[in-house]
Amino acid sequence: MIYLKKNVCTLSKLVFKCTCHGQFYSTSKNISENLKSLKKLKHTENMFVVDNDVAKDISDTICTHLTRSYDSKLIKLIEANPGVCLITRHILEKTNNNIHVFENNNNEFLAAVHSVFGNRINITKSNFLLLWKYGYQDRMDYGDRISKILSGLGTPQPWNLERPSFQIIAALPSRKFLNYLIYSFMFQTGLMTYGRPEFYLLLQPSVFTRYSSKPIIGEMYYKTQTILFQTIFDLELLKTYPRTAFFPLQSLKSTSKFVRFKELKELDNKFMVLVKVTGRKNLLEKEDLTIDLLKPFWYFVKHHTLSHYK
């Protein structure tokens, strides 16, 4: 295992621990006969678990956090692009939560789960992870795509409530959605206006490192987006899983010694990490940021962390 600086070292230790203690899950072929239909799906910002053992462990891990209820009322649970719906099914079987699923494709797996669990699943036909794209389109033509997609979330909630306003499960193949969350909060538009979120995200190690690095220990990865993201959210690394348990399958590319962040790229070929991301409850109180200071703060950080090469 390649050890990077301390923040990446934590990730490497967790991978090593999982491997040595038999918690490393091998990919089964329990849905291999359906891969042909999976390949027909549009994979823009789509990634999902195709190994039942891994899906069960992910679901069990998430459920231990979901069941730590803030009060007797369940928090709205959202799943984005569930794919073959292995996590969806396990959570519905294990908890009393209803799930609001966002899926843009005609998904036979989702239809099968819906036939079993009925009104416990609410389906919106849209790609939740493309909110960054729909937001851009709305700004260009003054459209209302975002408000239509998010209409099922109810009315906007204050950020500083004791309990999160909603919980979201998703596997992210890139950094675009995380960057959208920063923009949405700083400019008080779209998803972040509906209240303080709690996410359970499956990320590539390089993405996790990018957003969890510290200014001294991980200065190579500590960038503008790192500062802004950590201002808004707390991150907690929960578990590590093999990349082979996810679809689309990883295309193994050789990483030459000249590739930037070669160690992280090599980890991306092997692993995915489960991360809990929670909005900071006290962020908008008087002693910290206020809503009217968000845009100046965003500009200040962007301006003072840009690299200028001559």
C-alpha cells in the first residue's frame, strides 16, 4: 500500500485494515446476467453498486446512522441513481424509512423494487447528480428546472435546525456534484436552500482526499474547493470497498511516473470509500458567517487561493 501524507495515510490504513481482517468483499456475479441491460443505460454521472454483499454492508453501515434519530420523526431519505437498487432494497427491508428515488433511466430494477414496496418509494424521473448542469441551464435561459426537480423536497427549511432536513445516498463518479453543493450554499440557490443536508456518499479516494485535506499535512491537495467545502460541511470516513463492486467497471489505465498525484490515481483503480458529509449546524450564527457575507467570503477565498504562474 502506498502511503501519502497523513490525511491520505488514514485512508491507506483503513484499506489495509479491511483487507487483513476479512472485511474486504469480493465481487460476486449475482447480477452478471443483467450486465447487457445495464450497459444500455446512460452513464452521465451514474455509478452504483452491483455486488450484493457490498451493498448489504453499505446499507448496514448507513442504517446505523439513520436509526440514530434526532427525534421520533423520520428524516426525508433520498437516493440518487440507484442502478440495480441493491442498497434501496436493503434499506427498505432494514428500516421504516420511505425513500425518494431520483432516476433518469427506465429502470427495470427500480420497477421491480417498487412493485414490492409500493408507496414506500417515491420516484422522480431526473438525474439528481446533474443539478449543477440544470442550474447552469436555468441561469442561461431563466428556466425553472431546479425548482421542478426539487419540488418533492417540500418547503425550504432553516439551516440551523437541530436535525438535518434531508439525507441523501449517492455514488459520485466525479467532483462536479460536490462543487455544486459549494456553489448552491454560497449563492443560496437550489438544493442548499431546502435546509441542512446529511449525505452518505461513495467517492473515489482522490476525491475524498481533495475535500478532506488539511492546510499543513495535505498542502498538495488543499485547494480553494477544499477550504470552501470544509467551511460548510463535516466529513467522516466510514468504510472502504473494492472498485470492482461498482458499475460502470473501472477501465484500468496505466499510471506513469509523470502523472500528477500518481498514488491517488492508483488507489482510484482499486477502491471506493463511504463518507458521511453533514452540514455544519452553527455555520450561519452571528459569530460565524451570515447569509449576506457568503458571496464576499466566496470571492475572498477564490481570489487569495488562485495560483498565478508566470
